[in-house]
Amino acid sequence: MTGTIKAIDKAHDSIKLTDGKSFTLPEGIEAGLISAIYINRIAGEGEREAEGQLSFYYGHVAIPVIAQAWPMDVSWEDLEEHFERKS
């Protein structure tokens, strides 16, 4: 049996599981986006709570085209549309 997510370390882009295992996300996959997906799809929280994971509070600065974080926002918006179609 595998563990469930216990903690997400956004500073180091790593995830800790309840079974004691942890792993670092591959380059290009950000913990903030994973957190937003988890909060919305697994924890069942709303869009506002999920999008809060992609906020300046967590060091997420998304300036269109300029910032490296911008693609996460675009990905999240695409995922929201996908989730709405599946509902």
C-alpha cells in the first residue's frame, strides 16, 4: 500500500507521503500546481482555495510572458476547463 500526501514542500518542490516516503518533483513540475490540483480535486475545496496555492504568499510571481511561474497559471486555467468538462 502506498501513502497519501502528508506534506508538500513548495520551497524544495518535494512531496512527503504518510508512509514515510518522499520524492522531489521533476524539473518543470512545480509543487504549487500540484498543491492546487490536490486541493481542488482530492480535498474537494473550491477554485479560490486551489488558486491560493499559486499566490505571491508562496513566492509565486506570475507576470504574463516574463515570469517563469506564468506557465503554471496557464496550466491551471487549462486544467480548470478540463475539470469543468468532466463534471
